[in-house]
Amino acid sequence: MQVNTTDGPLALDALGRTLIHEHVAVGFPGWNLDVRQPKYVREDAMAKAVDYFQQLHDFGVRTVVDPCPMDLGRDVELCALVAQKARIHIVCATGVYTEAMGIPYSFARMDVNEIADIYIREIEDGIAWTGIKAGIIKIATGDGHVTDYERKALSAAALAARATGLPILSHTENATCGHDQIDIVTGQGVPPHQLMVGHSDGRDDHDYQRSLAERGVYVGFDRFGLEMIVPDEVRAKNVKKLVDAGHRDQVMMSHDTVHCFLGGLPGGMSQEAFEQMVPNWRMTHIFQHVFPMLKDMGLSDADLDHIVRENPRRFFAQARTG
């Protein structure tokens, strides 16, 4: 059993410790139109990302999932270069972002089966003409409401997941619509263990997080370091609560870091200014600071290794086997 990476198929047992949601580069639609921002230099972006990805080796990380959707500046060839230079396996995604923050015009004119066919081709044949095959499917919903466009994109993702056996990873806005995502995906015949509801740590709400786990999905605590949204101590507390509730096997942890915002962030903020706001937002943060916090709360080294090693491996394995 194998996972598609930028370097080709990878055996599941070779995944090692895995960060389930990080980004080499992201560019929100229209990023190249903001002339106030410094010119995007791809080589500089690559060098910066390589520096950060290389640091993961010291913490036993061997694989990173970059679930950048196709409409947020996805650059799988850049990911491949970073993977080769940093000696880290990178899994890229097919799929689109939310209607409000993505670029829905083209897909709005397609039906569900046409979109699903695009996803399947990116999985089986490769993304564009790169030969790099998607290894995961991305879905996304906005804040508190699933639009008709998003519902169609989610349904197409579920059809592609059924056809290919790939897992689905989601974006939720402010930890909302997780149950809607489950309803739509499972309504197309995809088992819940083939879905990870991402950004479920976006509010301090153990009841919500537990209710997702009770439906059989994986629960993403995947924005550690973004403490302007939720303090990391709160995230860690809720991880511990979910483990104590018997759901250790469904917890996923990551940071959702972005190593290069193409053209800066929307609104004109530079990446440097943003990084000053979130000094702990880096891919080693979980291992350096969050794991010790969780150990102080009572989790063991075995628990923590299980979350970042066994759970991602099982997520990919269960998706393939149904």
C-alpha cells in the first residue's frame, strides 16, 4: 500500500512522523495584482522553505502533507524541489478552497461529475503536465454555512475519494460546518474514517471536537502556533480531553504554516509583519513546546508519537482499504 508524494509512490510504513497540514507556499487569488508587495522570487521562496523543512529531521518527521488547493497558488513543482533538497516526503492535494476565498467561476460552470473527473485525473495521471500525482483530496467550507458551490465541490471530492481510495482533508472556518462536511461526504458513500475535519481547534469547544470524533472522523488540531485565534494552551487542553474521552486514535496535529505567501497577505500585510505576530508559528513548534506541555498534562511519549506517526499512517491506510 502506497501514498502519492512529489517523488512518486511511498510505502505507508515509510511515512514516519507526519505533519498533516503545512504549506510550502500559498497565494490567495489576485496575489499577483498587489504591486505594493515585493516581487515574488521563486528561488528565494524555495530556499526559505528548504531551511525550515530540513529542521524537521531532528524531530523524526519524514513526511509533510501540503494540502494547498488548486486555486491558492498551488505549485507542486516547487514542493517537489523543496522535498528533494530537504529530504522530506511531501504529499500534495487536489481540490478547491472556499467560495469566498477561492476562485469559483470555472468550477461554478461545471457539474459534480466534471469536477470529480478533474480530481481523479490529478490523482491518477498527475497535476497539469508535471507528472506529480495528488496524494490527498482537499475540501473547504466557509464560516457557519455551506454554499451551493462548496456543496458541489465537496460532493465531487467524495466521488473522487470513492473512485481512488484517497483520504479527504478539510478546511473549516472558525471550527464550523464540520458536521455538514461529514454529512455531505458520507452521503456520497465515503466512510467517515476517510475524512479529517481540519481546523477543529479553531475555537475552545471540546463538545464540538468530541462530537466529530464520535462520528468516526479524524479531528484536526492543526493550527498550533496561530495563537491570535486560540491560545496553544487551550488547544493542548482540548487534545488531552479528547484523548481522555477515548479518541486518541482520531487526533491529528499540525500548524498550517505557510513558508511563502505569494505577494504577501491579502490587505497588504507583509509575511515578515505577520510572522512577528505569531512567533511560534513554525513546523518544529509542536515538538519543541506543545509536546512538553501535553506531557505535563499527563500524556506519554508513546501517546504523542502515536498521534503524529500511527494516526496519519492509519488515515491513509484506511482510506485505501475502505
